[in-house]
Amino acid sequence: MRVWWLTPAGTPVVVLEAAGVAASVSDRVRDGGLGSVPAFYDHTPPRRPPRVGFALDAAELRLVDEHGDPIVRVPRENVDRTWLQTAVARKGTLTYVTPELDLDDEGGREVADAVDAAAREGSVLGGIVGVVEEHVRLPLTF
């Protein structure tokens, strides 16, 4: 699975290419409320609250279902810092799950163009997904 972290105009966007695991990831995020999106450009995914979300801890960023079971795991050191700061500050991100995209290691515009083309073919799921940073809290004892 490849992941792209974008921040066009200060908006956090994550693209999850579910190649190789497409059926399980796509089915789980669809069950979690992400719907088909008709385009990347000039379209905002539905604002209905999905039943999936991103949970961030010291070790990793996880896309989890409503029961807290991980769907996707990304080591924290692999998460783009600008995207992370923006997503945590906004408490959410636009999230797109795509089939295999015909890309190497292209940047933002090329990724957006590929997602737009795949969405126009009806093969992209998307939505606005919450991002929560988990903090370890130690009990106070006196």
C-alpha cells in the first residue's frame, strides 16, 4: 500500500492506494461510511460522519474502524510532518482510497490528477475523516 500526504491550500488530504489489499481495505472503509466520490477537483466528499477515523500515537498512525480495529497502519516516521500538523490542528483530513494508480513517486499535482481520473471512473472512495492524537496519561498518586 502506498500513501501520499498532500496539503493543497492548507487542507490535509491523504490518498491511500489500496493495491494488493484493495478488497479488504476498500470493503472496510466502505462499511465504515466512506462513499464513492465522482471527482477530486471541484468536489467535496460528503460531510456525513464516517465510522472510521485516524488515531495517532507515538509509534504510528492508524486508520481504525468503529471498534478501534486497525484497517491501515503507517509508522509515524513515515507520515509527512506538514500534513500531520495540519490534520491534527483541524482534527480531520480529506481521505481518498484508490485502486492502483499509475504513478511512480510523483508529487501533489500528479497524484491529484490520478485520483481525479480514477474517481471519474467510479473507483475512488472518500470522505472527511477525523484525526485524534492519543496521549499517554500517567495516573497521579500522592
